[in-house]
Amino acid sequence: MEVVFMKQLTILDWVALVLVIVGAINWGLVGLFSFDLVAAIFSSMSVISRIVYDLVGLAGLYLIFVVGMIQRK
């Protein structure tokens, strides 16, 4: 299998990737230990924790778009 297209990651790509990783780790902790790391750091459903959850969700949507663009190439 030959890789034809290599995309250079932008700052936005890296930020999205880090946010999705943080979200995945948080969900893993919730699933395994019933421990919400974001809520523990910023308090449960505070404005800041809701912003973090929103950013993680947006980052996931952004990465879906990026992967779709890469697959079309």
C-alpha cells in the first residue's frame, strides 16, 4: 500500500488532536473508575468544565472533517 498524500499538521490540527486525546483519557477514566478528571480539576459542570467539554467535542468534529479530507486525496 503506497501513501500518496502526506498532510503537514497545523497548529489547529495539533490542538484538536490533544483535546481529543484528553477527552478519550477522560472517558476511559469515567468508564473504568467512575472518575471524571475534567470535573475533578474544574468542578462538576462549572463554566470552565463545560467549555472544555465543548472544545473536546468540536475538536472531534474537526478531526472527522480532516480525516475525510485526507481520505479523499
